[in-house]
Amino acid sequence: MAVDPQESVSQPVSFLAAEAALAAIEEAVHSAQAPPHGKQPGDEVGSDQVLAALLLLRRMRDQLAGWETGLIETAREAGASWADLARPLGVASRQAAERRYLRLRPGAPGSTGEERVQATRDRRAADRAVTTWARGNAADLRQLAGQITALAGLPDQARNPLVQALGHDDAAGLIGPLSGAREH
């Protein structure tokens, strides 16, 4: 099956380009909704015209839907919180805003939006479990890290991250450097 190049969804080149395009679309929609000024000659419509308009509408809807994740990411990079995004996205809470983003965001081929949401939740739960374990075993982790940094012949690329992590309050920061030092 051949892919129609007009069917592909691509992102605008910049936020400003997207903003300008959306403003132009809004103005065009507003103009199209203005009451007609009487019947004009040639106002008769054929089914081919209507079908072409429906096809164009579907293409535009698909194209614009593809912009949403990019605009959300731009807003987040600019400092907007999930709570800030909720109202513009038409959802009731910060959780719903993030969930919408995760469902729309491209993921692994064949994955559904719900699978992406669940994978993110699972990853966060695993991160929380590791952090909780590390904090509960902070003394042992710090002792192990101290012993490893005292080893002769330990390369700086393994020692330096451990020393930095030992200087921080949260023992969860030791997990990565300890894992990295394992190969040495």
C-alpha cells in the first residue's frame, strides 16, 4: 500500500510557525462561520466538493492532532506545569493533562496510548521502590561507597561520581555510581 505524502503527520518548524498557523486557521474558521450575505450565484454544491472538503478536514485534523505533543513539550520546557496545561487541554486535573500527553506521545511501534501510560507508571513505581530501599539502607550504601572509593587502582571515572554522590544527602543518588563502579 502506497503512503500518501499528504497523509504524513509532521511537526511545525517552530513554535512561532505553529502559533501563526493556528491563528490563521482560527481566523479562517471564524470567517467561514460568518452569516452569509444572501445567496450568491454558484453557491450550488456538488457531492465531489463536499467529499473533498471532508477529506481535507480529516487530513487537517490528523495534522493538527500531531502538533499537540510538540506544543505540550514546548510549554513544559518554557516552565508550564501539568496543572497549568490542564485547562488549555480541556481536562480537569494535572494528572489528566499528563495522561493525555502520554497517550498522544509516540511510543514503541505497536504500543497503545494506555500501554505508554502504564509503562510510565510502572517505571515511576520502580524508581520509587529503589529510592525507598536506598534511603532505608543509606548507612550500608554509604559504607560500601566509602570502601570502594578507597580501593587502589579505581579509575577516576568510577571514583568521582561516587565521591560526588557521597557528598549529597540522599543515598538514592549512590545507586547509579555504585552500579557504574561494579565493572571496575
